[in-house]
Amino acid sequence: MSYVIGVDLGTSAVKTVLVDRSGNVVAEHSESYPLSQPKPGYSEQRPEDWVDKTLLSLRLLLEESKISASDVEGLSFSGQMHGLVLVDGKGAVLRPAILWNDTRTTAQCRRIEDTLQEKLLGIARNRALEGFTLPKILWVQENEPELLKQAALFLLPKDYVRYRLTGEYAMDYSDAAGTLLLDVAAKSWSTDILDAFELPHSICPPLVESFDLCGTLLPEIARESGLLPETKVFAGGADNACGAIGAGILAEGQTMCSIGTSGVVLSYEERREVDFEGKVHFFNHSEKDAYYIMGVTLAAGYSLTWFKDTFAPDVSFDELLSGIGDIPAGSGGLLFTPYIVGERTPHPDADIRGSFIGMDAGHKLPHFARSVLEGITFSLRESIDILRASGKRIDRVISIGGGAKNEDWLQMQADVFNAEIVKLESEQGPAMGAAMLAAYGAGWFPSLQACAEEFLREARTYKPNPDTAQQYEKLFGLYQTVYGATRELGKGLAEFRG
């Protein structure tokens, strides 16, 4: 028997999965690492923590599975996007990594927009947001100029870990697309953007496909991980691209909805020149010469977690949601907007805040719980509608993450999206996508689609109820008016937030 390993380098932990040739997850293991927030808005990590915990997770994965290291053909990565790692000419890290959820770079985003103007969307295909990598590089340029002069390369989180495992530098297109330095259509680093900010071209690592071989394990790394030095290491991809692969989003017309802390609507895209005017993200896929478009709800699952922790801390999520099936669509006239940490799509607004509208004395905890789920789903529907307006037909959506764990919520997604919702039999998200890249790279399958056909199986589908879908259509129209109606109120309340 032979196996591959998927390594998912997340924000709070690294997860490793061991997968056989049929797509069965034989073993999995995770190791957490700390997050540093030295100042308000700052979010940093030590890259060496990623390396140490990845090696520990790999070693324990092998020990727990009791398989022979000689049976592992290769491994690949999924990685948290956008995080800035700067290394010197010897590969030494120059400062803690600045992560995707670090918000110190608003001024640098405005500098990018003012400098590049319409060129930005034409080249990078995305707006300048605090999460992206280029604003972080410019922050270092402005605040730590001597340090930037020492930098030989910038890397993203998984690319640094892979470098430490193999000694080889590389960055795949799907992750590079989230830097604002890639010419997305041309699949090359943009000389126009680099020159506009006086950045040396040499700071950008070599570009590769997600399934390309990037070397084998260094001898000392092999000893620490329990694997063999000849184990093949493949490039891997951005977490959202790998999540798409792990959900089988590998052909035109395929769309997924992933509800975790944030929420993502992601659809496969072959049209290179389609213009979304920056309303959604447009990135290179880990599938060769393909793209994906993505809308983001910043506080999707986080809204539900906040609600439970604040109003029902002593009950489980299952208990909290157990009564929502008895509440009619519309939650008895109660409407929630999930803007509790700002919003991304379709309103890139860091200042807007959430609301409950329509509360009356008859509303009980189940009404509020259902309203929170409806508000999250309406926010995701806004991304669905942007994709449909571009000409995409979306009548079937793969649902993964927390939103796929509750049957009432799955049916709600079907009714709000007015589309068939599919739940997968076994869902490992980005870790499975990384394992599939290793399986394809190792030659197990002629294509990623063939790999998905073997590895992924559907468990159940949920079809929209026509009457409920019609009710939600009316309520969604009301939901869409809330942002405009509360934006100025939110600004007025901002001074009281502390």
C-alpha cells in the first residue's frame, strides 16, 4: 500500500492527513502554535513554530498510523494566504511573519491605490486590502527600511516551511495571486508593480505549478519527521485553492460554499478576461491555467460563535440549533446582519457593524439563533448573485465546513441560494486538497479531476423548497437594504466603541 500526506498550515494549527490510493483518510494529526498580537491590529507568528510543529505532526502521524515511511510517496501543502515572511541571503528569517489578519496596513493600501489606480485591477485583478502581501512589504519598507534592504526574498507561510524541508525556494501561482504582485493573467511577477514601489525584482521567488515537484526531504528533516529523504515534496497551494480541490471544484460550473470562521463562496472560472470590477477576488487556481472567483463574509461561523458565547454560553452548538427547525423562514420578522467585524463582499467596509432588526417581545432564543444563520447565509447569497450576474449558472453548490454540519442549515442554504446543496461523505477541506496535489504530482492519476472522482463521494443533496425559496427572496431584498440604512449609524457609533 502507498500513501500521500496533505499538510494544511493554518492560522492556529498545522493539520496533517495520511491518505491512501482510494482517498481514505487513514490517519490525521494536528499541532497548534501561538499567535502574537503585540499591538492593536497586529497579528504575527514565528515561522520556526510552523516548521517545528509540522515536523512534530508528521512524526506523530506516522507513529499513530503505524505505517512504514517507505510507503509514503510524497507530500504537499495547503497554506494560510498572504502572510509575509522575509528571509536573508542565507535563508534566515528577518522578522516575525505578518499574517493575513493583520490590519496595520490601511495607509499602504491607499498608497497602492493612489499609485497604480486602474492598473491595479488590470494586473493583479484584486483591490488593495489590508490582508494582502504587498501592503505588508510596503509597511516594512516605510517602518523598517534597513530590514527590507537585508531581505533576499519574500515568501508565504507554506513556502517557507517547504523551503526548510527541502532547501529549495518556490511559490505556486494560486498563493502568488494573493500578493498583489502577480500579473494574474500572464502568470508572472509584475514588473510594473515592483517598479512602481521601487522593489527589487530579485525579492520574488521562482513561480511553479501547485503540483510541481520541489525536491525531496533534507536528511536532517527526514530524521526529525520520521519520513525518508527520498520522499517527494510538491509545491502545494493557497488554502482556498486547496479547499476547492478538496471539494472537487475543478470544472466550469462547479461552486462551493465554505463556512468556517469566515465564509467563502468560490467558483471555478476559465474566463481569463472576465471583469468583476474588484467586487470579488479573482485568483489563479491550483488546477493548471484555471482561475477561481471568490466572495468572502468576514464573520460567518464567527457570528454564530459570538452569538452562542454571548447569549447561550452554557449550551452546545447542537443544543442551540436544535429548535431552529420549528421556527418558520424569516425568524418571525427578525433579521440579522453579520457585520460584527466589518464586511468584505460585496461591501469592503471595515467600519460597518452588525445588527438585529425587527426584535419584539415574542422572539425567543431559537428565533435569534435561526436569524443569525439566515443573516450569514444572506451574506453568502450576495456573493452568489455577483457570480450569477457575470453569466455563471449556479444551480448546484458543494457545502463544506461548519455550515455542512447541521441539516436545517443545509436546507436553508438550498432555499436561500435557490440551488441544490451537496454534502460530501468525508470532508477534510484544504488538507485533502493538498493530499490530492501530492497524489496527482506523484502520478497516481492523469488529472486532478480523475483524482477527485476517486477520492470524493457525495453523501446527500438538499433541494430548494419553492415556497420557502420565494419567502427568502423577499426577505433577502430587505436584507440588502440594511447596509445602506445602517452605514451612517455605524459611523456615528464608532466613537463609543472604545
